[in-house]
Amino acid sequence: MKTHNHLQDREYALAQAMKDIAAELRLVDPADYVGYVRMEQYSNLEDIINSSSELLFLPGTLTFGWGADARLSWGERPRIYLDMEFRFEAVTVFFSLGLSGDSEFVAIRMITFESPDSDPLVNTTRLVSALNAARCVSQRS
């Protein structure tokens, strides 16, 4: 019997919702991110994330989680990891948003549903609905 990977489905949905945010975040030079992370200037990262998300998501639904990491090595593109929180319609997701070159990826750390359904598929649908509903009206598909 094959089991369904609900975490993978949820991370895919979240990654799709973060594509525009990631594009906005890439407007900042990676060296700036590295400096902010290394010097623990998290308020600067919060400002960047807030300004990048304000036209795409309703206020307060997507926030910086006050944690970040920058990974650099010779011959590879820098990788920036930003701890993020999405909260809307009784769905809360704590995740890491990774940026590298022209790609982005997410890793869900924890997800909670107020009054979760016993069917994980229903909860995944709730996440997708919350992500869509939290987008600014001009950004909804």
C-alpha cells in the first residue's frame, strides 16, 4: 500500500504561493542578505520581507520569523534561508524560505490547523484555500 506524502503536497502549495515573494526578495543583492544575516540585523530583513509582501498578501499574514542563515561556498551560488510565518483563516505555517539564484524552495517546520480534520487531504485543501484567500485581491488567481 502506497502512502500519500501530504507534507510534500503542502510544501508544493506553499512554494507556489511564495514564487512572487521570492521574485521580489531577489531584487536585493545577495551580499546584503549575507551581511544582514552575519551581523544579525534581523530588523533589516524584516523590512525587506514586509515591503516585498505588502502588495501580494494581506497585512500580517506573511511575516519574518526572526531567524535566517546564509550559506556560501566557493564555486556555488549563495543560498539564503529566511524563517517565515504564514497565518490566515485558522491555518498557521512556520517554514523556511530558501533563495538561491533563480530558484526558491520551502521547508515546512510546523503547520497547525485550528480544529484539524481527521482527513489530511482536507487539511491540505484548507492550507491551499488560506493561501489563496490571503493574497491581495489584485493577486488572486
